[in-house]
Amino acid sequence: AEGASYRTLLSRARSEAAQQLLTVTRMDVTTIAHSLGYADSSGFSHAFRRWSGKAPIEWRAAGRN
């Protein structure tokens, strides 16, 4: 209905889930990456930086301050 592709919707969902998991849990980055369907933390970290402009660890640290 929005005209968004499956890939775009998946990326949005992963971005929102990643931000929430980094903010409200103590899960390590590798576990979060695997839970979101990434084969390793490197691919997840690159995607997260593309979404947010920050590395996952930087995002987590900013949320705790």
C-alpha cells in the first residue's frame, strides 16, 4: 500500500528492533545481529551505521548517558 519494497520494510523493522534491543537490553552486539538475521556482527554493524550514523556501541553508550 505504501509502495515500499520488501527490502525497505525489512530494513526499517531491523533498524527499529536493533535500536530498541541496544537501548533496553544488555544483549551483546553479536547476539543482536544473529537475532535480526545477520550472519555476523560485522554486517550488522555496517547496516546499523547506515541507519543511524553511529556504531551500535556508540548508540548504546549515548542511550545510557
